[in-house]
Amino acid sequence: MLVLVLVLVLVLVLVLVLFLIL
């Protein structure tokens, strides 16, 4: 469960960073 949450947070952060860069 904890790993799933960490992965979701990581993906969200990556998407936000990509959105800000673009």
C-alpha cells in the first residue's frame, strides 16, 4: 500500500514538473 502511494505521488510530481517546463 505504501509503495503504491509513493509511486502515485512520484508520478504526480513528474507530471507537474513536465507541465511547468512545457
